[in-house]
Amino acid sequence: MGISPVQSKEIRDALACFFPEAEAVTASPHGNGLIQRSYRANICRGETTASYLLQQFNTEVFPQPEAVAANIGCVYRHLSGKDFPYALLRPVYALSGNAFFVSETGDYWRVFEFFEHAFSIEKVHTPRAAFLAGQAFGAFSAALQDIPPGLLRETIPGFHDSTARWEQFLNIVTADPADRARSVQQEMDFLHSRSALFFNIRDLALPPRIAHNDAKIGNVLFDKNSGEVLAVIDWDTLMPGSILADFGDLARSSLNPVEEDDSRLESVQVQLPFFEALCRGFLPPLAALLTPVEKAHLVAAAQWITLEQALRFLSDYIAGDVYYPVRYAEHNLIRVRNQLALFQSMEKEKVALSEIVAECLS
């Protein structure tokens, strides 16, 4: 079995585990994900070649890989039995039935079917794209609501527990391992002034639901030919959670005219036409399912997740950049300032945002 252009025994062994009958394979790096390393693998069988997504699974972020695989398998089977309007992320299993190949060095590898002619975006350029992404995530969320939350395991405990993240942040500031806390006093002061939002969200009477939990714009695949949505991807964080978190993250990642690590803070502002398009896509499939409390806090959800993301970036910056990959010394700090600017824009536009939500729910 030959492999190119990536020369790696681990990759060869992983593909041999999942495709022992393959006559030849090629593998090349794919995508720009921050958590998982991905490759496009072309598997040749006779005159037939099929593409798959091979990933080195990050067990530091997800210490329970089998639980992640079980959750993904459960959701795939559930959605396969529905008239779901989008393509599904289909896991591939080894002949043994295992979802992972474990290498000699203890690394976990997995495989999914590959989406051809697909692309993702990191920021929304048109209201149409915001509408399509909202529509896809709305349909995805609605289709999950008849899964008993207890069927899926919590693979990252407290993933959107902002009060716990706040306590962790305070501990990191106290320890100050990279000697950076003094240089970000202004950012810390702002977070302190708005931290009550985390506790307000925690105290809401929210129903238990299955959620995507990482519902950002980059986790929607678009078709290169039609421009329509192909699929909602990155199911690793599928677990019990809150629809407010999903809506909030989709809004956070869709409304900013620049990317989240752009230092041009004067350009960071909520794009109201994009928010309206997002709501018109996301809310109709869920309108009959959302509780009054959820409906009343959709705008707060966007503020919550934006502030939580700023908190996570600042925590990582003060800790010495131990979680998010960075390209330069202040990369995480630029992310913090970007998200805080977006949060402040949301505060200024709160009345307009609330009016849009009310109109889309009416």
C-alpha cells in the first residue's frame, strides 16, 4: 500500500485498518481545524477511487473518544431514520466494528465519508449565507429534540458552564503563569463588569436538550456549485446542552464583518441584516419547540456566548497560550479584544436585535 504526499506510518496503518482491501491510497492535509488534524484520503479499489476524511482525534480536548463516537453514531442513526433535508456526517467503522484505530504511540484515528465539492467559511459575506446557515442549524436542532438527552453522554463536562469557566479564569489570573495578567487589566475589568450575565444564564429554567454545542458558521458546509448548504459538520460536541448556546454561537460567528482574530476593532460591529436573515432561517423550525424562557433570551444568548468566548481567549492568553493555536505572541489577546468589541456592539444594538427576534417569532 503506497501513500503520498504524506509519508507517515501512522497514517498508513490507520488506513490499512479501515480499508484493508485497498490496493493504493493517497492522503493529503485537509482543512484548517484548530482541534483535529485532518487529511483527505483517496482509497483505490480496482478502477474505483473514493475519498474519505481521516482525522487524528484530539484526546487532550476529548478524553473520552469512545463516548464521542457513541454520540455521533446515535445521532447519525437517528437522523438517518428521518426525512432530514441535509447530508449526514457518516462515520466509517473498521471491520472489527471499532470507530478508532489506535496507533503504536497511542494516537486515535477515525474516518468519515468525504463531502465532495464542499467549502466552509469563517465569516459570513451575505445575508443569504446567514439565512442558509441558520436554516441548516435550525433544522438540525429541531431534528434532535426527540432524542432523550440521557442517550448522549457529556463528553466535555461543563463545556458551556460559564460560571465554572469564570472560576477557572479567576484561578488563572491568581496564578498568572505567563506573567501576563498585569498587561490585560482593561480587558479583565470589562469582563468583571459583565460577568453577572454568566450567572443570569445559569439560573434560567432551561429545558434539557441535545445540542450541537459548537454551532459556529465554520461548521456548515456549502456546495461549491449551488451555494446551498450541504451539511452541518463537526459533531464531536454533540451532547446535552442548550439551544441558546447554539443560537448564540451561530450569531457570534455570523454577525461580525471581520474574522475573530482581526485587529481592526473599528470594523467590528453587528450587521443587523445578517442577524435578521439568521433568525429567519434558524427560528421557524424551532418556534413550536422553544419555551417562553428560551424565546425571551435569544438576544442574551448571543451576548452570552460572545462574552464566554472572550473569557476563554483571555484565560488562554494569561495561561500562556496552552489551548488555542496561535501564530504570534498576542494572537489570543487580539481575539479577546475582537470579541469584546462585538459584545459591545451587541449591547448598543440590543433593542434592534430584540425587535428582529420578536418579528421572526410572530
